[in-house]
Amino acid sequence: MGEMDSQENFVKALQARYERKLKDSEIELLEYWKAHLDKLASLKPEGVASLQQQIKKVGEMMKNRIMVLKRD
């Protein structure tokens, strides 16, 4: 019985550590892209076309990052 409790505690601790790591990674990712969007929001574009170009640039950055992650 003691060994079973020990294994259960190990699995729970490992799962909690994994979930925390996943959450930290998600927070880091969201902060990264939020910074790019904040930069876009602070720009004073000369028109809609300029803003669209900046949005497309961020979209391309996201697309490239997704492709890199899928390769790993």
C-alpha cells in the first residue's frame, strides 16, 4: 500500500509540474504576441493599407513560428 501511495504522489507531482510548465509556456507565448499587437496599436498608420500591412506582417510571423514548432 505504501508503495502505491508513493507512486500516486509521484504521478500527481509530475502532472502538476507538467501543467505548471504548460501554463507558463502559454503565458510566455501570449505575452510575446501581445507585445507585437501593442506595438501595432501604438503606431500611427497613415491609412488602412499601412495598418493592414503591419497586421499581415504579424500574421506571417505567427505562421512562421507555427511551422517551426510543427517541425520539432
